[in-house]
Amino acid sequence: MLGWAVFTLTPRDTDFIDQAAERIMTITTVNGTPEEVWAVLVDNERWPDWFAAAKDCRTTSDRAEGVGATRWIHIDLFKVNERFIAWDPAHRWAFTVLDANLPGIISVVEEARLEAIGNDRTRVTYVMAADVVPYLRPLVPVLRWSLTRMFEKGLAGIEAQVARLRSDAVPRAESVLTDSI
């Protein structure tokens, strides 16, 4: 966090998603099981591989998984510390932002919900809930547009990452050298 100003936010729980002044919801369907999508979402260090706006992401707590685990992420202009507040493998994942490098943000909670559709598809519902200070409210429509595009592109990257992980898991044919008689 050195080298940038830190502004402390008010941490919230998942109830904040329904109470926040601003909410951005992005829904997409991914070719992949909820377990495959979950594996992509919770692999902090790989976020820059599939989320185009992510410059860096890393675990900052002793453990990477579960409620209470923390991470730091750099997404476009944002550098934030987050704490996970919901962790239901292959179903639900949420965090609250603890601090950020941009002033004017009061609270943020983000949540991903995964729902199986058929045998091999997953509906991903991603919600960002936020409260901002009054002087930023005139900018909310522009921020909403920008963040919606970022989340749409990011969620599209999950499907590509699932496909890469599937191809990496396929056994490769090995050449066998035999002696001929």
C-alpha cells in the first residue's frame, strides 16, 4: 500500500447489498460448472489472467479462503483492501472493502452468486453495492456506466479462464519410444 493515499471505508455485511444507495448488477451465463467458475473466482493471484481491468491481486491474510480472509487488488485506478464476508463454495462469495485509494467512497460490498443451469453452465450474478459522499453523486451515472462495462468484460473473462483450465487438465498424448526388432 505504500505510495498511495489510503481512505478508510465503513465495512458492511451482506445485508448492505439491499440497503446501499447504489447497486450495479451484472448477470452472465458461463460455459462451465459452478465448481469450475468458483475455482476461477477464488484464485486471487490469477485475477489478472482473466479480469481485464485487474493489474494485480494477492491474498493478504494467512489463508486465502473463507470468511475473514483478506486480499489486496489493483483494478484500473482502484487499489483496495477487501475482507471476505460470505464464502459458500460454488454458490456465493462476497467481500467488503476496508480501504481504498480514492476518496469519497463510504462503503462497498461486492457479491457473486453462482447458479447451475443444465449440466455444464452457470449463471453468475455479480452485484456491487456502494454508498458515496454527496459531492460524488452527480458522477454516479458515469461511474455506473463505466463499472458496468468493466464487470461485463470481467465476467466474460471467467468463461475463457474456465476453458483454459479445462484444456490444461486434458491429458496430453505422450510419445513412447520403443525398440524395434
